Amino acid sequence: MERASSKRLAEFGSPRFGSECLSTPRRLDPLVLSNYIRQIVAMKDDELELFVDDWMARKKKTYAETEIWAGSGDKGRDVVGYLTTQRHDGPWHLFQCKQLKVVLRLADAIKELGKVFYNSAEGSYPLPEAYFFVAPRGVARPVQELIASPAKLRAAMIEMWDDHCAKRIVENATVPMTPEIAARINAFDFSKVHVFDVHRMLKDPHITPALVKWFDYDPGDYTPGKTPPEVQVEEEPYLRQLMAAYGERSGTPFTDIAGVLEDGEFSDHLWDQRTRYFHAAYFKRHYRDNTPEEHLDTFVDEIYYGVIDTHRRAHADTLTRIDEVMAQAANVRPSGILSRYARVPVRQGVCHHFANEGRLPWKR
């Protein structure tokens, strides 16, 4: 790999390392889809709700929080995604899970939507910003046609209320079409009604962590990127510690990275540490997007406990501590699904992340 010039590494604080390192959630290989189709279709009602909650919880750029409301008293909600920390006092999305032996039929689709308009009119919650049927087996053609025409779906809600909602949304009671319900139907944007059948579910790249959790799906290898030639803001803590270690060894303090590179003795060592750091950064970003959080947390903890005793030992100087910890990290064999992809530079680079965070500072 090409080394960066001293001019390009002269100062701290270059633009933050970001877009080229951000992982794109992994899309499923079409060859494995059929297996997951069978497993999702075979889920029980409550399992599907839990699975959808795990799936939606990964859409962190969309939802501040997700919550399951399934069961008695759910008022037409199974899983909800809150777009802000205000929860129901702010915009939110509703996911109605329908694990059926057949496709979702028109009468049931109208009834489920009717529950939302009724409960909103009763003051239980404001209307959702969007409504999703999660029906693994799909929907009947009349449902599909109405969802494809939002104006027709709105008209159908009013025309079919007496047949499909009035006696079906509240047990042992009749709910007539009231002005309050009609107002909410007319206010709702029916273009925000969508359907996730099992095929559309599996096309969403954010579903991968849920597949890992539920079905031991292999999240695949990460893609190592290039080490940025300019020092990034996020590197500053561990690089300052490295400069101090080089100064301690040489007897002459270094004030910047350019000085380290011009000295010559430590330039290759410095570049190797940066390469290790960014291997770990690419690795963590990939698996943060493609596995449940606990997998990456466990991996990082196992690296920590694998090197902590070496880090704590007395060493001739700080640079010796760094080199011995790097050697020990190379020998750590973490467990779990990430172990097969944790190359030596990843395990070593995580130690520089520890130094960055103050968890294992290089200078004791």
C-alpha cells in the first residue's frame, strides 16, 4: 500500500473519515432467499411481531425508537416506529403484522385500517404518518388494486365501513361511521399505505441483522478500504499517544506527524498502526450495520480481555507496550460469528480504538 507523504500527514484535523468507510447494509444472495421465505412464512403471530420489531429497530436513520403493542388492547397497533423521541406526540409509522395461512383479504384489510381511524377518533393516538401491512403471504388482488389507487382506497373505507368495520372493530358493539371517523379518513394520506410481503421484506437491506439473530444468517465479510492519506479527526487521540511513545523512545519529543515521518525511524511503524486502525474501523462499521449490536460488543470485549494482561505488564517503554499488545492481539481467537472475518489487522486495530476511547491508553 502506498505510503502518504509527510506533507499530507503534516497536521491533525483533516476532514472526518466517513463516506468511503460507511458500510452499505448487505443485500441477500438470491440463492438463499427461498430458505428464509419458508422460515418467515412459518413464524407464529407473536414471532412475526418480534421479528418485525428487530428489523425496524435497525432503521436508526428513520426511527428514534420502535415498540411492540401487540396483544389485547393494542388498538390496531402491532409494531410502531417513532420518528422522534416524542413517540406518539410526534410522527410515527404503524406496522400491522398479518401472519395468515392465505393472503390478506379485502374485508380484513379494511377492518384493520378501520381500527386505526376509530381509535384515533377516540383520542387514543394521532393518525400515523404511514401504515404498513406486513403480510408474508401477500395480499389479495382487490387489496393490491386499492392500495395502488389511494383515492379509491379512501372511498372504499367509507363505502365499506358498515360491512367490514361497524361490527368487527369493537367486540360486542357497533361502531357507526361518525363525523370524527370520517374526518380522519379524509385527512389521512392513503398513498402512505404499503404492503410488505415476504419477498419485499427480504429485499430490504436493513433486515440482515434480524436474519442473523433469528436464523444464524452469515453476514459476510467486510470490505477493507484504503487508509486515508490525511489524518482524520477521529484518529487524533491514539496518534498523539503514538507520537509521545516515539518521542519517549528517541529522546526527542515530536510535535506533529510530519516530524515523525521525517525522522524516518518510525514512519513505517506509524503507517502500520494507521492501517490497523482503519481495518478495525471498516470492520466495525460493516458489522454494526449487518449484525445485532451484541455480536460486535462481544467481539470487542473478547479482544479487550485477550490483551489486557499484556497491556498491564511492566514494559521498558510505551512503544514496547504497544508492540507487545499488537503481538498478543494477533494471537487472540475471538468466538462468535465475526471470528472468521476478524483478520489480524482488525484485532490489532481494535486496540488503537481502545486507546482512542481511553479504555486502554498506551501511556500508563
